[in-house]
Amino acid sequence: MRPEILFPLFKEVITLPGLGPRLAEHVGRVAGRRIRDLILFRPTSVVDRSLRPTIAAAPEGQIVTIRADVESHIEPPKSRFTPYKVRMSDETGFLHLVYFKPRIDYLKRLLPEGKTRTVSGKVESFGSEKQITHPDLVLTEAEAADLGGFETVYPLTQGLSLKVLRKAIKAAMELAPALPEWIDPAVADNRHWPDWITAIRSMHYPDTIEETSPDHPARQRLAFDELFARQLALQIVAQRRRRRGGHPIKGNNASVTLVRNAAPFTPTNAQERAFDEISVDMASDQRMMRLLHGDVGAGKTFVAALAAARAHEAGMQTAIMAPTEILARQLARTVQDFVTPAKMTVAALTGRDKGKKRSEIIARLDAGEIDVVCGTHALFQEGVEFNKLGLVIIDEQHRFGVSDRLKLSSKGYRPDLLVMTATPIPRTLSLSVYGHMEMSRLDEKPIGRKPPDTRTISMDRIDSVIDAIGRAIERNERVYWVCPLVEESDVSDLSAAEDRHRQLAAIYGEDRVGLVHGRMSAKEKDAAAVNFRNGEIDVLVATTVIEVGIDAPDATIMVIEHSERFGLAQLHQLRGRVGRSDKNSTCLLLYQGPLGEIARKRLDIMKQTDDGFLIAEEDWKLRGAGDPLGVRQSGLPDYRLVDIESHTNLIPLANDAARKAIYEDPDFNGSLADARRTLLYLFEQDEGIRLIDSG
């Protein structure tokens, strides 16, 4: 039950004075539909209106706020293109307010002659006179009394003015209660953080320029609150999972040894270390919740196969869920190759499997005749039952909704959970998403793999690139060619995959060039992927659908058009499609100049390193608060009050505070328990507690 003190904050914004249905819809579009959303709506900038000189002392080119008397309205001749002016004066001189094509009746009501008004805007000179063109504010004396030195600016949408939004936020703030303190006093006092209501008022109504900085104690406190709420919810889930316990999955190493010994490579130390950590978790009587993340090509699928072999030794089944049919079927093939020596059966189950074939797979799963099943959302649909599901593995997990993971986990009786991603995440940021999970890191590539030779080439030289690729395929090399768009666009100059496919097919031969993009059916994409993998085609033109999911170890060349438009993490993922064998490989980053500073830095980093963890760190630095790591790629939460670039140092602090809170008061009976429940509901982690339980 939501605490009563928060009831007013969860009312709809339409209940605020002055907001009808149309304006409430606009407010909801930019901030949210509830009063709480307006209170937590972070300003993007501020306008300094603290300079309040006399007219004579008003400096040119600066925003000033001046109190003066309205002397007269000067209407221009109707036949001339001269502006409408309002003359204002104080004891030191006069200035003109200048308007072009105004509503005169409105101005006369806004600025009645003989009355005192406060105006604010940028001062300009016109000959010997001072003027303000279209002032930002014109206020009565009563309205001016509420004007602070700094005016906050918020994102807007068409049909919503800043004046209306500020009025709505002011009405919402009048309903904001002083909430009980949920932060450990030692943490708050050490950093000189104010209480919550003081901090939220400071955000919306700063008195000094220092208060607008993300490093100000009030702003830090609000960021910590949001981080702490999330981490607290995660730790509650982890604690409940530990309490409920799981089923120890122990084995005799028979299947694991067969899989390990038959591998076509020597496992890396990182793979052995990760599997040892997973084995300890599986043998425990508590449910495993572990993240396996590593660089592209670091061999996470082999580690997953070892974990499935361990489950097989204990008589348990494994389900591996992938985000696309291509990836699910590729995983099934790869895992099958790894576990066949242990006489384990592997099947794929996707939405494409219909009728008799689907029924047979489901019947074999239910009978326990399938040891490992790889699939998409089809795995958790009604009617799919397991004989004894002991291990759930989620691949590229950030592409799934929480409810998807819940549904699959519910197919077994408290199965262990391993989530995997090939997007390395900087440690501090990983706490933000996976603070409740144990982590295993694959930071080594298999022995013998050679990093691709990465080069940058101007799009102006694309003809020479096409010629060079032609010579490469005559040497039996296989090539990926990535384009940003599916088809040509009238509004974009980016390359289109379909157009490039037609061009290359005309040059190299129709039977040597394939095409894959997201609008194709799963059957068509699978066919192209298989043909490329088997060497039946030499060049695969594609969009970023190949970022994960197509594995052709013999491919040696990756061409990425308009590489300046991609983020670092995505460029690294695409490059990781080559360099997966002992053959020399090349990545050609085609760019359209002139390059901006950020794009140039990205491409330079790609040329300098093949280390995914280093690239992840650099990617975050370059993206900053705008899009850290790419939210879609990293699964990073979309925060309201956290400036992820400025507040990174608060993530470990919030994680530690949450762990301490649950350790000291696991049943939420302590002195801070009610306040912390309020915090969870304020940031809507009450839903998180139920849903995050899937990992």
C-alpha cells in the first residue's frame, strides 16, 4: 500500500488549477501525467535574472530585470514597417520595449500607461537609446515579488509554453510534503546534504548559480535518492531470493570434462574462472543470479555450454533465451557442437516452429528428452512445459523486458539464472543495473585470434574499396558490408542496404551477394545467414541486424558505411563479427567528412584498441549524460534526477548503502523502514520489487 503522505503526489496533473485536458496532455507528454512527475522533473538550464539595475546602469548585451513605470505606447504608422514601442522610465532614464507585429489590445492590457511593471530581457542599443526587444517577462508588482534570481528552463512540446509549465510545477510544488528522512544520518551529514523537500525546492527555485550545478549538495542528494531507491529495490529482491533458496545443482564432472576436452580451442583463464564461479553458485542451496559479460568473441557461449553440461550432470534441463530467431538458431547450432560429446540433446524453438514440428519439440521438452533448448519468446508461451528446468540463461538480456524473464523463470521451480551480454560495461555503471547480481567478466580472447586491422577511409574513395573487395572475394575471402538504412530515403544521405546490394550484385554477380535487414522475414534472414556461413555467398550486405546473431567464423572483412554515425559500442560489436579465427582480418570504417570532434575521437579509438572494456569506458566518456553507453545497448535505467556523467561517484555509495540497509534491517522493522518504504513508492520501485525478481 502506498504511504498516505504520497497520496496527493500520485493524483493526475489535470487536477492542478489552470490545466484543462489539452494542456494536461501536453504536460504529460514532457514530464508525466502525475503531480509527482512534475515535482521530479529536472530543469535543463536556468536563466540568470539576478541582475536588477536601474535603466541608466543596465549593461548592453546582458539579461536584466528592471522595475519601471509605463509612460506611453508609441504606435507606428500603419503603412510603415516600424515596430511598436512602449516607453518606460525610472528615476535614471528611459528605455523602449520593442514589439514586431504585436496584438496591440493585449499589450495595452499587459502594460497600462501610468502603472509600474517589472520587465526582464536582453538590453540592446538603438542609436543613443536603450531597448529590450520582445521582453521575456512583464510582471505586475505582485507577480514580481515571487520572481527569484534564477528562472528554471524545462523541455517543452508544441502547444505548451514555459509560462504554463512553470505555473503547473509551482502548483505541484505547493503539494509537495516534507518527507521522512530515509538516508543514514552519517551519509547525509558527512556530505552536508539538505533534507528532501529543501533539495527539491532548490532544484526548481535556486537562489544562487551554485545551486544549479550537479555537484551542489542539494542536487547530489536528489541523485542519491533516485540511485538509492533502485539499489534498495534490487537488494530486497536479492535478499528474498536468497531466503527462498534454490536447488543445489551438483555434478560428477563427467559431462563437463567431455565438453571441455572436445572444444576446438584451449579455454582461456577467464572462461575457466567464470565457469568456476558459476559452478560454485549452482552447487549452492541459494538460487544463482549472475551476470556474465565480456568482450565480443570472448567465448561466453562456451561458458554457457559448460554450465548446461553441469545442469545435465544433475539431471536438469537448460533453457537459453535469445532476442532474435537468427541468434536462437545460431546458439542452438553452436551449443550442439559443444555438448554433442556429452551425448546431450539440443533443440531450437522459435515463433517460426508451427504445427507438428512444434508439438514434437514441446512433447520432448516435457518428457525430459531435450537437455538444452534455445529459443525466443516462444519458450515462455502457454503450453511449453519443462520436465525439470534447472538453469535459465538469458543472452543479450537487455533486449528483453522484465516480464519476459519472469515468465521463463516461472517455467521451472526456482531455476538458477545466468544473464549474458557481449557489451562490456564499466564497473561503476554496471552496479547501477546489476548491483544485486554477482558478476563474472570475460576479459580475454581465445588464444590464436588476431585482432582486426582497423582502417578509416573517406566515402569519396568507395570505388577503390569496391575494387579491393572484389579482389578479396577472388581470394575466397568473405565480407560483411553494413549500411545504416534499409532503403533509400529522400530526407537522409545515409547509405541504404537494398541500394548497395543491387550495386554490388551487379558488380560481383547476383549469386555472390546476399542481403539481410530487419524488415525481412525470419525465414529469409536465416537463409541468408546460413548461405553466408556456409560460403555459398561471398558478400553479405546488411543493416545492424547482424550486430548480434550471425556468426561466420571464416568472414575476414567488415565494411561499415557512414561509421561516423554509429556509437563506439555498436562499432565494436559490428567489428567483432570478424577476427573470430586465426586468419588475418580487416575492418574498414567508411566515413563522410568533415568529421566532428566526437566522431573523429570515436574512429581514432577504434583504430587504437580492440579492448572492449577500454572501449566501453571511452564510449561512456564521449557520450556523457546524453546517452551513456547507449541506453538500449547497456540496459542503463532512464534516470530523472541523476546526471550519470556527474553523479557516477554516487552509484557505489548508493549500492553500499542499500546493501548495508538490508543487512542491518532485512525485515524492514527498523527506525528508517517506513521512510524507506516511502522512498521506494516515490520512485515507483514498488513495481520494481515485484518485477525485478526475474533478474
